Amino acid sequence: MSHRFRHLLAIEPLTREQITFLLDQAKPFQEFQRYPLKKLATLRGKTVALAFFENSTRTRISFSTAASRLGADQMNLQAESSSLKKGESLSDTVLTLEAMKPDAIVIRHGSSGAAEFISHRVDVPVINAGDGTHEHPTQALLDALTIRDRSRSFDNCNITIIGDILHSRVARSNVHLLSKFGAHITLCGPAMWLPRELDSLAPGIRRVPRLEEALDGADVIMALRIQQERLHEPSLSADEYILRYQLTPSRVRLAKSNAIVLHPGPMIRGLEIDPVVADSLQSCILEQVTNGLAIRMAILFELIAGSAEPQEQAKDSPHAAH
């Protein structure tokens, strides 16, 4: 079966086989992060355009570092300096970028569907680095890689996701990915962030407003980043969120003894997660960052160099660096 990808826009349309292929492609790049000299020539002479219309630090730096370690050049467009502020349309901005002849465009945008919109208007691969409340596919892939590395089988794995599920593209992409492999998913958070419509994301989803119940028997605990401005709503204060939903050591003990803790970052210590939990042996937060590099290197390699002749791929692949 061919696993060739033109774009990476979302997790929802991907098959289990395609997801497994991408996770497997990341393995040599994980090994590569341990090398003293972290530089390949795989994408030498190629250019990756980073078009970030929302503020971002971690994802942008991760993609930039991934491109650099593959030997690619980069062109950067950031929200604060964008011509969009001068009234230019998204379509015109990206067409201008494409006229500079990049070999792939990585886009983050505040509108759901923006990445797909652009993919129909350019002739190069488009990678979705987060679009509105829709999806964040590379985050879900790096989370899955982290879970798999910790010897967790996805099948029958109990995953608890905590926080603002309603507005979270990270939660949506993770639900789409993990449910394809037979994971049991529990969503937990304040009622206003846990609407009934979320049941349609995947079969067998549980919505549980009480954190203690949601953590019972969990293999994987994922705390989401909370936008602090949402905590000024009359129905929920920061103090109330901490009291009811902060991931504390005593609450983690309600999960399985070998449960692991994930967080997509940036993490607000003392709000979503207790510092003791963040720094515990069960925490995989820093592993997620490292695995993000491996996943993004694998995706850039696949989308840009994936159409190369087999002998050319072999020459430039990370395997050849061993």
C-alpha cells in the first residue's frame, strides 16, 4: 500500500496505516537527536516557508529546527510583521510566498480550515501547524509517538484529556488519532467546555465533569493548556479551575500506578498542573518536545523528499548517517 502524502492537513482523514507509517518514519530521526552533530544534507537546496499568522514560539521553533537539521533553508512570515495587517488577503499573502518558490509551506492560522484553503491554491505541500479550533496534526503525532515509546499499546489504552476541550485543536487531533487505534477516551473539564457535540468526534467517548472519576484507571493523562482570558468568564475563575481540575500528585495517584502525564505546552505551572507533577518521573513533557522535532523532521522529509528516486532517498536518509 502506498503511503505517499501530498499535504498534512489533519489527522481525521488519515488511516491507521498512514499514521503508523509516519510514526515509524520518525524513529531514525529520534535516534538522530542523540548525535553530537545534528545536521543532515537530506533537504539541502530546499526551502521551507513558515507562515505563522498566530503567535507561536514552540511549534514555530520546532519546525524551524527540524528544517535546519535536514539542511533546508527557511523563509519566515510572522503575524506581527504580516502584510495581512495592511489588508492583504490570506490567499494573496500565501501566493506571494509561493512565488518565492519554497518546497513546502508550514502554516498556522486562527481560522479553522485555513490550511486546507491554502492547499487548494498552491502547488507545493502544505503542513498544518494548527488552524483555529480544528486540528493540530503534528502535535497528535508527537503525542502518539511519546505514548508508544513508553510501551503503551493504543488498543484499549485509557486516555484522559483534561481542560478546555471545546476550543482545543490539540484535543481534537488526539481524539481522532487515538480512537482509530481502539483507545478509550475520557474528556474532562467544566461543563461549558464539554458540550454534547464532542460525542460525535469518535465512537465511545466519555464526557466526565468530575476529575476524580475521569482519572480512575487512566493509562495516559493529558492536561491541556488553558487560555487565561477564558478564566475571566463569570462561570469560572482561575481559583475554581485550580480547585476542581488542576493535575495534582494526589489526583495522579487515582490513575494507574504507571500512568504517564502529557502536556502540549506552554505549561502554566500552578494552573493546569502542579509543579511536582510536571517534574515527576511520570511526566513526559520534555520527551514530547524532543519527539516533536523527530515527527516534524519525518514529515518534512516525507513531503519534500518522498517523491525522490529510491537510491536518492537512501543516500540522503537519516539511516545513511549511522
